[in-house]
Amino acid sequence: MAIAKTIIVVAPEGAFRRSLEFALEVEGFSVESHAQLSEAERSPTIAIALCAVVDESVLGSGAGPARSLDMIPRPVILLANEISTAVARKGLMVLTKPLCGSDLADALQGLSAL
């Protein structure tokens, strides 16, 4: 599958990460997944992937989350428990959990607006 259709998934909990992988693969995307943000940042794919889907639980607290996401050079879809926990960043789209139906697929279609 083409690299441009690759999505980087970062979520620490294995079952949730696998469910995201499945949902994205069903939509025709190739998925590279990681349990930690630092692993994704070191991946050669991060520079050429379509985007990263990041669960907020991999982010630290305080000023750290914004800096952590800045290390990802692609658009980011942040999966957050509350909209207020999101950090401001260009190229950031926030989806609140729990995800419903086609939320993630719809967000990926909206990437062209970022």
C-alpha cells in the first residue's frame, strides 16, 4: 500500500490500539502503530505518513503535551476524553472519546481542510 495512505497510531493500551488499527484498515489505510509517542517520533514513516492518530493518554501533563505533539511533523488527530484537555496546535483535529460510528473516517476525510 502507498506510504501516503499510511496512518501512524499511538495508543498505550493494546486493545484500543488494535481496534483503531482495524477501523483504519477497513477504510483502506495502512497502519503503523506504537504504544509510546517516542517510538512514533523515531519512525522513518512519521515524516511521510498521511497523519498520526494519538490517544491523549500518551501525553504528559503541563506544557509537555504541546511540545510532544510538535515533534510530529504531520497532521494529528488527538483522541481526547474531554475537549478541554486538547492542546492548541496547527494541524490538530480533536475527537472526543468514545468514538462513534464513522468519527475517525470522517476526521480523516477532513484532513484536507487542515
